[in-house]
Amino acid sequence: MSIVQCTTLGRLGRWGNQLFQYAFVKKYALTVGAQLEIPPWLGEDLFGMEERRISRPLVRTAMDEIPWGRTDVDLFGYFQTQECLDLLSRRELRRWFTLRGGFPHLFAKRSPFYVACHLRRSDYQTHYSDRYCVVARESYVQQLTKLGIDDSDVIWVSADGGGGTNGFLRRYGVQFLEDFYTLVNADVLLRANSTFSWWAGVLGNGTVWSPVVEDLTGEQTVEFAEGNHPKFYHPRNVPGSKHSDLYLPE
């Protein structure tokens, strides 16, 4: 049988990037009728996936190249373009990325009602401030005021804050999952300019508000728009990028 691989899955970017990568290569393999082969990654345990391991070296594509119709290739990239999302649907993604086994209990909702605000900082500020917009905390405060949200109902989530408190998760280096499912389970999610909280919006059932970053860079006070709009940066800020406004079909 023909093969489609993604040998860099789990090693090219963090959680949000990995979800994009698996989703695209899985759908591509199904579309071309090929067997998917991937290395071990965290999603297998969480979502109860069973995929074949890498059987032999294959020719690797260029970054984010989609070799339409070809098989026996090693897909390489982040796959965060409209061309990739056009293959996917939210319904399908939610089916693939459903927690299995005992994990739903581990990531149970933290309270009957809460609003989650995701702050994305770290490398956006230290290395990529010329490419990405960092949404200022004041942006969230202003939006919470507009929505009439009481401070007692707000949970702030930031990797800079340590990434969760669960000792079991911390022991295995996956404490960020506590933060992720805090965002997923929120009744209202105020996203950061981040793939991490974009995926939380895809997998959750709450109302999502996205920052309107346009072509801004550095830390900025911005407005929020209702909906899970995956615009993380403007193409003119990243030469050669295909990334712009993206739309995920339901």
C-alpha cells in the first residue's frame, strides 16, 4: 500500500502546531488512499489513536508543500494555510481529538461557569515581536467590561504562569494540558493570538472571542471579534508566508 508520512510530528513546534500537523497529514492520507505513518506523539495517548510507525525513509517535501495526489512522501511543515483547512472540518477534527480512556475525568471542567482569558507571551515578546502581535492584558480587561463579566468568573491562563498545578501532569512534562483544557471547557473564551487557544476554540463548546490583530506587531491593545478567527500574523510581516485570514468549515 502507498504511504504518507510526517516524520517531524512532535518535534516541529509545540501543541497547537502538532494538532495542525496531525490533522492535515491524516486528512491528506485519507484523501489519497494511503497508509499514514508517524512517530509516537502525545495525541495518541490522549485521543486513543493507532497509527503505523515509520517503516522506511521517504522523500521529504519542501516546507508546507502540498504534493496533491502524490504518495510515498514525507510531509513537512506547519500546514496553517487556507489550502490545508479547506480539506478539514470542525466536526471531523472534534471527532479525532476527543479525549479517551480516563482523560476526560482528569480534565474535568473547573467550575459550573467561567470565562478563560489566554495570554500568549514568552517567545512572541523575546524573539518574534517583529512578526506577531502580542495582545495586551488591557485588551482583555476592556472586553470583559463590555461583556459585563465579573472578575470572580475569570480564569487567566498563561504559560508564563507555570502551565498548571497538577502534579501528575507536571511529572510527565505535560502540565500545559491542564491549561489547554481550562480553555477548551470555558463557557466564554477570550483567545490569544495563538494556535494553542485557537485549537481550544475548535474543540470547545463555549463562545469564542478572537483578537483583531490585522498587520500589527509587538504588544498592542486591540479589539475582540466574536468567533474563532485564526489570523495569527499578516503575510507582509513574514516574507514568503502563505498565511492570512483562514476559515475552518463546520
